[in-house]
Amino acid sequence: MITTRLLTTPAASVRREARSRRRQLLLGAVVMLAAFALPFIADAYIVSIASTAIVLAVLAMSTQLLTGIAGLPSLGQAAYLGVGAYTAALLASAGLTNGPVQLAAAAVAGAAAAAVTAVLLLRTRGVLFLMATFAVAELTRTIATQWASVTGGDDGLHTPPVTVWPGTPPLRGDGYTYLYLLGCFLVLAAAVAVLLRSRLVLALRAAADHEARLAALGHHVNRHLLAGFVTAGALAGAGGALLVAAHRYLSPADLGLDLSAMALLAAAIGLGTMRGAVAGAVLVVAVRDLLGTPTGGHAAALLGLAFLTVAYRPAITARLADWKRSRRP
């Protein structure tokens, strides 16, 4: 009894929280050290996979802002990534190869596209919202295919490598490009961390829990949802600029359903947290690109199994809890 009381005192709780924070900081430092060291210790193929994971991680954070925080399951964030990607690609083709400028322009374009489509999308909720976002993504991909005079159609657009600063040499090596992508990701992640402490995110979480109650308290729910949707679009658009910087090529095939589905899966794996969404994106890319050959090309089946596991996780958890209770004497 004495031990139990000691463990439940506020001081013991504070010490446990402090130890947990120290472990998280240590783990974060190890992960960041490994991420920066990757191009120096891994081959070009692994580095390219890591670059793809960074792009998907940005898109997964955009999806998490809607799905895990605002309660709006989105299957169409690839649309805003595509708008941002084509914005960056067209700027690069016109000779503007500065990476940060492309990133900012792509974020603005993604936000503008999200603001236009939000007028219709935010009239729906639940499964209807999911299907409506999917329709927007498919419409965007169709426009990119048909508007060949601008987008290059199925032939795509080849772009020159980005430069970090005017007058600096272009980033031609895979390792240098990866480090640029990692730096951009850290800037975006820091912006998202600030956003998570804002009143907007509190309002989005409240809308996800009980939208009618939030409206009854006098809050303009649609304004909050619009702001969240536009912010998610800007984040996805920035991911499009990183996609162009990583591959130096863009075609409508890069905006397919599988991209939005992988981002949604990564967000679902993340359990509503941004760190979880990033970890989920890395896991999804690793399963698809690293386990495809050893499993005889069945990486898609593994991703489908992971999606089903995530979808039925509450039921599985409840069954396990019931089983444990039944085993107690």
C-alpha cells in the first residue's frame, strides 16, 4: 500500500513524465543523427527511397491535419500536391531553379487550390467527404493528363536540379538533394509543431469531437474548417515542390490514387499524431520499396493487410482486452 501511494504522488508522476520526455528527446536525437548520416553510409538506392519517404511524410502530415485532427478523412491530398508540384516544375522549366522559392510558390498554389475546392468539399462529411476528395484528386490528374501544352501530358516534365541559394551550384548528387529535402522537411515540421499549439488546431479537434456543440457555443465552425483545409493544402503543395526536387521529373502518374491512399494509411498508422504520421510514411515506403522484391512483388498485399489491421484495430484491441479479462482468476 505504501509503495502504491508513493507511485501515485504528484512528484512521482512528474518524475515519470520527465523520464519520458528525456527518452523521447534521446530517441529524436538518434533518429536525426541517423537521418543526416544516411547519405554518407548508404548507397544511392537507399538514399532515393529515403527522399521518397520525406515527400510522403509531408503529405502524411497534411492528411493527418484533416483526418486525425479535424475528423475529415481525405483521399485527395495528392491533388494539392500535384498543383504544388506542377507550379514548382513550371518555375524550374522557366529557369527559376531556386528551391526555397519553388517551395513557397508551391505552398501558395496548394493553398489556393484547397481554398477553391473547399467551397464544395466542406459541405460534406464522413464517407461523402472521403469520396468527394477522391473525385477532386482524380479530376486533377485528368486535367494534368489532358492539358499537355502546359503539363506535358503523359510525357511529363523534366526539370533541372534545384539550387539552395542564387548563385550556388545546382544539387546534382542524390546525397545533396536528400539533405536539401531533409532540411525543408525540418522547416515544415517546425511550422506544423507551432500550428499544433494554436487555437486553430484546438478548434479543429473540437469540431471533430462534436461539431454541433462547437457551433452552439458561438464558434464559426466552417471558418475553422476552411482555415484547416487551406493549411493542409499548403502543406501538400510544399510536398509537391519536394517531389519535383527529388525526382526532377513529374507526370500525371505521380498523382494517382495510390499516393493519397498511402498518405491516408500513414496518417491512420500515426494514431492522430504528426510524429506517428511521419513514422507511418517511412514504414509504408519501406514496405513498398524494400520488401517488394523479397516478397515476390507482394508489397501491395502487405500494405493492404496493414490498412485492414489499422481499420479493425479498435475491434482487435477490444477483443484482446476481453480475452485478458476472461483469463483473470
